[in-house]
Amino acid sequence: MKITDKIHEILKIGFPGDQVQVGPMRGASDDHLEIIVTSKKFEGLMLLEQHQMVMDLLKEEFKDALHAVKIKTKVSA
């Protein structure tokens, strides 16, 4: 399984029913990803807290498969 698919699956489990996009960072290796999550779970949270929610789901992947991520979070309407 490609790392982008694995990360997408992990985030879809953590944010069921929400919009999740995962792709490679432009000009970087496969272990550098761009992530966009749109969720009502982010409502009322500071940006740092939103990003921490995403990062908490990816802790295990940073041990071996991931090196860096660029995260964008949005509150869904």
C-alpha cells in the first residue's frame, strides 16, 4: 500500500464522514505529504489544536514511514 493511501485511510478512520485529502508534497520525496482535512470537529478549536488532532493520528507513521507533513485544516459548514 502506498503511504498516501495508508495515511488517507488512517485519517478517514479518525475523521469519519469528513473530507480528507492526502498527496505528495511538490518536489519532495514520498515521505513528505500535504494533508487537508475539513471537519466539524475543528469548530471552536485554535489552529494548533486542529493540527494536533491530525498529528495525534499519525504518530506511529512518523516512526518509520513519514518524515514531514504540511497540514491544512478547515471547519466544515
